[in-house]
Amino acid sequence: MPRARASRRVNSSHTRLARSSRPKHPHSQSAPESRKRGASGAPSGAPLSPTVSQNDLVDYTIFHACPHVGCKYRAKVKSAIKQHRADVHDIGVVWHPCPMPDCGHMSKRESHIKQHLANVHDIGVTWYRCTEPDCKVTMKDKSALNQHKAAVHDVGVRWSYCDVEGCKHRAKTMSDITRHKANKHSIDVKWKKCPHCDYKAKVNFCIKSHMKNMHKDKL
């Protein structure tokens, strides 16, 4: 019995050796190799070149230019060029009218009609209510509600500070800081001029008051 077991082990080892030494079929590795490769033909683990995408090898670095003379607008997709030409150059415009009776409003985009219906006709509005105590303000836009809460209730305020040395003024918006710097520090002032004389001021209110006082006969 021991000799028989030993002979069986020897025979099985010879069989494994014979199988491993058989010549492989020339196409036997084609299927596994193809599975290892991606859509680009490169191994799946290899990085793609900058101009190669997994999406059918589309080159997204190619920009489409607006054909309008003097326009420098570019986009990555042709549909954006089409929309740009309609919005900016009125080429190929499809006008969308407001469906409300006696409203002549029209827009180049259907999404703008939806906004118009909500803002003007209160159709399809999602109202946002202020959650502060005793405040009954409602807004049609969530960002407008956030602005209200910051301006009125000091909720979620991001203070902006004047960067002039020694000035401690702060405001809730950068536009207020710009206005403060123009009015108080004469920085980046956009002067408003009286159309009837050499008077000028930093704000429109002063021009209106000046014209009422000095040029009543010309109003």
C-alpha cells in the first residue's frame, strides 16, 4: 500500500508538469487582456492623456467660438454658442410669451417665463417665511430672505470692514463699504454732475436737492 500511494503521487506530479508544459493557444490570453484595457485601448490602471476622456475619447480642450464679428465669446459645447447668439446677438431667437392674458412679456428662455410668472403674477411661487420672532416677512427667493435676516435681524451677517488705516467702520455688504470709502475718504469717487452748472456731488440725492434749489425753472 505505501508503494501504491507513492506511485500515485508521482503520477499526479507528472500530470501537473505535463499540463503546465503544454503550448498555449495564441488567442488564449486575448480575452483577459482586453478586459484589462479601457475604452481608450490603454490598460485600465494607466492615466489618460489630457485630451483623452473616458466618454468616447472626446477632446474637451477644444473651444467653440462665436462666429459673430468682433465677439470673443467661447464655449466648450456648441449648444452654449447657440444660446449665447440668441441671448446676446438675437440670432435664432425663439421667443417665449407669458401665458397670462393682457401680459405682453416675452423672454428668450422658458425658465425666465417661469420666474416672471412667480415674480409678477404670483403663480407657482414658493414662499419663504422669516423665522425670527414677531416677523411676518415672506420672500419669493431664499437668498432675498437671507439678506433680509442679515439686514434686519443680524442673522448670518458677514461683516465687511473699511481697510483705511485708523477707520473702524464696518458694514454688512461690500457695496456699503465702497460707498463709505467714497463718501468719507474720497476713494474711487464717481462724481455726479449737475447738467446745468459746474456743481458736482458724490451722491445723486445731493444733485437732486441742488437742482430743486438752484434750477427750479429748468425742472
